[in-house]
Amino acid sequence: MRQLGIICIILAFAACKSPEARYPVSRNSGSYIDESVELNKEMIAQEEDYIKQVMGENPDTEYLNSENGFWYYYNTKSTDSLNTETPDFGDVVIFDYSISTIEGEPIYAEGEKPRREYAIDKEKLFTGLRQGLKLMKEGETVTFLFPSHKAFGYYGDQDRIGRNAPISAKVTLHEIKEEPNNEINNQ
């Protein structure tokens, strides 16, 4: 009888083995990501073709191609030879802007957006406008043509600008204030 008890105890301990972990099945094929990348490339190419088509309909306008993947033209260009400064990292710029469709239909009309004060690359601002401001001098007005990935992208602005919408932004740069030096650290 005693042997039967010992055998039962041994069997009980053997049966109490902890369960083995179940690992998730993972697939590293990357096919979903590859498909997404291809779709995005196609969408960008279509947007850029459309923007070029719109620019072609305005042969009197001199469009410039930025190295950042958007186009622009000057409404008002500074001709002052002393006015050569463009904003750098941390400089504060004061500007106004309006947004329209690529075809020119207003989305946010001039004066609808409040005058903005922005510290270059230290605050949130959509990519194209952040890069475009760095090309401007005080007193200039520039119209930028942004593909959706340089504007509000997949989500839009959650208000009037839809998803994947290329836009035009007319920007007037009023003032550039240099980043204040931290005098305490310089002593």
C-alpha cells in the first residue's frame, strides 16, 4: 500500500510539468510592406505627374523645383541686396499662409489662418511648409505646390484637407528673428 502511495506521488509530480510556451507563427516575407511601398511610389508618381500637368497649364509662371520634393514660385521676391538671410535652425519666423487645392480652389482662404510665429525645426509644422520657410527671406511671398506626403499625408488635417491630397500654400514671411544666444553658457 505504501508503494502505491509513493507511485501516486511520483506520478502526480510528473503530471505537474509546466506547459511549454507557444510561440507565435511569424512570417518574414515582407510582402505586405513591399506592396505598400509600391503603392505609395505609384501614388507619389501620379501626384507629381498631376502637379506637373497643372504647372504646364501656367506657362507664364516660373516654377522652381526644390531639392526636397516640391515646387514653388515667387509672388513677391526680395530684390534688396542686403536682404540675404534665410532662417536657420531655432530662428523664429512670423508668417501668414493660405492653403488651396493644386487647381487653386481655396481650402483656408487668406486671412483665415492666424498669423503664425514658428521656431524653425523646433515645433510641429507640416513637412513641406517647414522646408519651404527655410527658402524664404523677409518680405517674400511664395506659393508652394506640395505633394500629399509633404503636406498632410494619409490623415489629412482632420478638417478640410482630405487624405492623400496635394495642396498649394501661399506663404508670406514677415520677419525672421535670430535664435537668442544662451549668454550664460557662453561665459
